[in-house]
Amino acid sequence: IIADYCIEGTSNKNYYKTIKENYYANKCFFSCRGVTLGRGLVDSSEGEAEIKKAMLSCSESAIFLCDKNKIGKIGVPRISGLDGIDCFITDAQLTDEWQVALAEQDVKLVEVEK
């Protein structure tokens, strides 16, 4: 509901402040344009990235939903590093490098089969 209202509405910074101050989520399930080891999670528009940042800041747990096409895809702006998420759910077969990077940040990895 929040994303639909914000993305189609305005990119007013005061609205993002309102989200941070007035909303709470036990779990925030989200996705984005792409994720890399170097930049972390990135999106394709500043408005969408700001909404996701705001929701992550007022959530107890961040659960990133990542299909295999998002791995290695770059974008601007940056939403968060891997340290900003608690769980990484993907259908990709992640390399050892990815698995180590997630483990170092205490991110739970869930690899699902098709």
C-alpha cells in the first residue's frame, strides 16, 4: 500500500520522513533492481529506493527477495549494503564468494528450487 501510494504520488522527502516516524513492520519483504557484492542492493529510481530505505529503517527484519536475474545487476541509487538485510531468499545457485559474504554479515541464505 505504501509503495503504491508513494511511487505513483510524489517524491516528497517529507513523506519518507513520515514513513520512518509513523510506520512499523515486523518483517519487510522487498526486492529491487539488482545486487552486487561491491555495491549491495540497488534500484532503478531514487523514489523507489527512498521508500525502501524508509521501510527498512522502521522494520525489525529485512527479507530480500532476489530472483537469479538480479544477481550482479547494477543500478543507481543504492538502497543498502548486504549488512542491511537479515535474510536473502533466491532461486540462484550462489557462488562460494556470495555465500561467504552473506555469512560474514550474518545474513540467512535461503536457496529455493524451481
